[in-house]
Amino acid sequence: MMCGPGGAGKTTYAKWLEREGWTRLSFEVEFWERGITTMPSADVVAEVAADLKTRLLRHVTAGEDVVLDFGFWFRRQRDEFRALLAPQSIVPKTVYIATSLETILSRIGDRHGRRADDWPLTDQTARDYFERFEPPTPEEGPLEVIR
């Protein structure tokens, strides 16, 4: 489970895993493939989340490695996916991309909305995301922190 606020570098890391043979699941890619290029309604988010959960279970049941390029900003979200995978005897690792706000702000200016992983963020939105983010802790389970 990739974990970090918007602009932290989660997708860059997740794409590296994808090149190594992992299956990458991403809300942004799903939205883009459905023609959605701005933040969708809560109903659409819920529909995409259900589809991604189904695909996740299908892949892990087949023994495939999967990277969830989501963000997992809140512990409750991480716990929800741990609970989803528990019946499969899978304990997911959280990969927390610990990035400073200054680095994030320097990166988001390069986003132009031309593809799925290029969603633009304003400085204020990035700041808000950074402030609301709940960093994972080792008590949650396997954790790798990348700085």
C-alpha cells in the first residue's frame, strides 16, 4: 500500500514496482480511463473503489504482487484494506513516502493534467492534503519508510 500525501512520489515508486512485474491499481488511472479528469462525485469514487477491491482480490488470489497506488491518507483506509486482505492470509506492507511539504510544492508545479498520473494540484490544496495526512505507524503492521 503506497502511502503519502499528494505529490510525495507514490506513483513514481509504484510505477517502478510495475516495471518489475507488479500489478498497479490506481484511482487516478481508473478515473482517467472512464473519461474523468476532475475530482468525481462520492458515488463515482465509491464505484471505482469497489471495482479496485474486486480486482485486488482477483490478483492476490492468483498469487500476483499488487501495488495499491492510492495514498492511504488515513489510518481507517489502511485498516479497511488490511481487513479486506486478512481472509486471504495476506498482511500488506505499507510503503510510506515521507516527503517534505517544500519538496511536494516544488513538484506539483510540473503537473498539467495531460494524463492519469498528472492531476494538477494548487499550492493550497497540496498544503491542505499535507496537513490532513495521518502518517502510518509501526503498530499498524509492516511498514517501510522512504525519505
